[in-house]
Amino acid sequence: MAEIAALVGDPARANILSTLFDGRALTATELSFAARVTPQTASGHLAKMTQAGLLTVLKQGRHRYYRLASPMVAQMLESIIAVAAAAPPRYRPRTAQEVRLRVARTCYDHFAGKLGVSIADALCDLKHVILSDDGGEVTESGLAFLKELGASFPAQTRRPFCRHCLDWTERRFHLSGVVGAAITARCFDLGWVRRERNPRALQITPKGQEGFRRSFGFSI
């Protein structure tokens, strides 16, 4: 625990991990810019986090791309942010970017923020999903709803089917696991959301406003 905490606690490494929070794979040069350090310094940070199992490397031709090693790493980072958010408040005006992140963002490969929590609340209200402290369960009506939505699931996966994350801005649960990822992917395919310049921040399109209202019964 101490080793992992020390790795995440460095400001440059924390910036790198936050940049990869949306599940993308980026080069060392791109990550050095995000971390505001030299490429040489970034390479050292990336090597340490890869060795510790926080990151994985994808090789494509002469290029090397780094990404979070697993959804579990993203869940750990989201939990750290939730604990930090619960600390004694320090006054600092919210930036426009922070406001957008609170409305809709990605947490690795699933929705977070007000959008993610609203989807979880709607599915629970409709008895499609049952959430508990230990995790989540999709009911038969929920499976039928997801099929009608067009969400698809991998044939084989070791990943938990339905889980939840504590949303650090809303202080309530949003859906993760295979179900959370499938809903998110489908909403992107339908054009209900699109990425902003900051890839973690999402914009709900007019088509999405109608889609979420019609399918889930809420508006943002």
C-alpha cells in the first residue's frame, strides 16, 4: 500500500494517471506535456508505474502507448479522489472545466458525474438494477431493457458484470463493471454524448437529452 501510495502521491505521476482516466492510450510525449515535466522525467515516471502494475504499454510499430493497466486502477483513483473531496473544505472557486466534469465525465470506461449517477438511480427506480454495499445485480427486466437499448456484452470476461463506484462529486453510486461500460459505449454509438477538448468531460447532445429522457426518464 505504501509503495502504490507513494507512486500516486507524486504530483507529476498524479497528473499522468488523471490524464489516462478516460481509458485512452497516450504516448510518453503527450503525457509529459500533461504532467508539465520534460520527456526524460516523464519516461522515468512511466517506467516506475508500469513496473508497479499501474500502467500497461501498447506497442504499435515504432510507437509505445501507455494506458491504465485495468479498471481496478481507475476505481482506486476514483476512491482516492472521493476521500480527498471529503476532507475539510478549502475555498477555491470552481473553474468552468470542473463544472463540466461534475455534470458528465468518464471514469475509465463508464459514465460518472451527474449523468452517471442519474443513470444508476433511474435503473434502480425501474427495478432493472439492485445495488447494495457489496455490488450490483441486474434483474430480468434489466437484461431486457439493456437488450432493447442495444447494449452488447463480451462473450467471456473476468471482469465483474455489475458493480458500482462512489462518485466523488455526487457522493452517490454510479454503475461500473461490464454493464456500466456497455451502457456508456452504446450511448456514444447513439450520439447521445461526445467528448469535449478535455476527453474526460462529456457533452450531452440534444439527441442525448431526448434519448435519456425517453429511455431513462431523466433530464440534465
